Amino acid sequence: MQHPSDALLLFGATGDLAQRMLLPSLFGLDADGLLPEGLTIVGTARSDLDDAGFRAVAAKALDSWIDADRRPEAAVTRFLDRLRYVSVDASDPEQFLALADAVGPAAQTGLSIFLSTAPSLFGATIAGLNRAGLSGPNVRLALEKPLGADLASSRVINDAVAAVFPE
């Protein structure tokens, strides 16, 4: 049995899917006590934000998509305190090193990664994660669909993932 994740790395953290679905869902899990107590959520995207800026984006998303009676102030504060942010341009492999620093030892103890990015960025992102040491047996990866535009591009993405992450 795998150790629960110590960190969740959320690519595309400032995008529409993250704001409408992922952040509110993660908040709900946290509010219900279903996230590991020490779990850190590290958001990343190309947006030039810091931790406080990302927390503001997340707070606005919660305000927009969760009814006020389901957002106790203490629960919102606890959730927002979990959030960190690192700006990364997936086309620049060097930028993944800052991401590895933010994740810390979770890559060895338990890291989950969710890629909510354009399929054209999957290959570069997988390669960048691998180069930065954010892959291995204790790392779980999920990719937002679609996985490519056709069968051939889907196979390229599957091959890139399989080369770095075990099933």
C-alpha cells in the first residue's frame, strides 16, 4: 500500500477547470476531513503569482462556486493555508527546479500530480518533472483529457508518460 501523498502538484492551477472544479472539490474534501492533515497543495501555471496571489485566486473561486453556508471561515482559512504557488513555463526545463524546491521531500515520500494543461504541454511537462526529480515510485500522476487530438498524438503522450511513470 502506498503512503498517502504529502503534496499535490496542480498544473494549470489558475485555469478555468481548477477554479470551477478542482479547487472547490479539494476544499470540500478538506472541509470534510478527507485530505491528509499535512498535505500541501502546490499550484503552478504560467501566471506570475506568488503564494498570496494564488490564495486570492483560490478564495475567489471558492466564493464563486461554493455557497456561503458551506464555506465556514475556519475551513476556508485552513484550506488556503495549504496552498503554495510556483510559476512555471513548461517549455523551460530549468523552471521545474523551483517546483522541486517547493514540493520538497514529497517526491520521495508521496507526491500526486494533476496535469490540467493543454495536451501539447504534456511531453515537456513530463520531461521537466523527471529532470527535476519529481518522478518515481512514490509519485502518482493524473492527466486531464483529452490526451491528444487523435490516436497518433495520444500514443505520443502515453509513451512519454510510460517512459517516466510506472503504471
